[in-house]
Amino acid sequence: WIIRYLHANGASMFFICLFIHVGRGLYYGSYTFLETWNIGIILLFTVMATAFMGYVLPWGQMSFWGATV
């Protein structure tokens, strides 16, 4: 059970860090570098899709992490 809780909290912290990183880019105007920004957005969507596929879809219902976040 400890691994499950560490994994759930680690995944949540990872996404919080991602959102902070995007927010920092918005604050400092990094979106003006279109190629770099678009690659980052593609990576963000890929990470979100991977999390969705790994946590929500396998059992046809939301898992612990998907239900709590």
C-alpha cells in the first residue's frame, strides 16, 4: 500500500510541477518562441494522455489516483 500512495502522490506532484513550469513560461513570455512552445505543448498533451491511458482506462473505471485527482 505504501508504494501505491507514493506513486499516487508522486504522480500528482509531477503534474503540479508541469503546471508550474507552464505557468512560469506564460509569466515570462516564453510562448513567443513558437517552435519550442509547441513542442512543449505536445509533450504536455502526451504526458496527460499517457496518464489517462495508464490510470483511467485499464479497468473501465477510474482508479485511486484518477478518482482523487
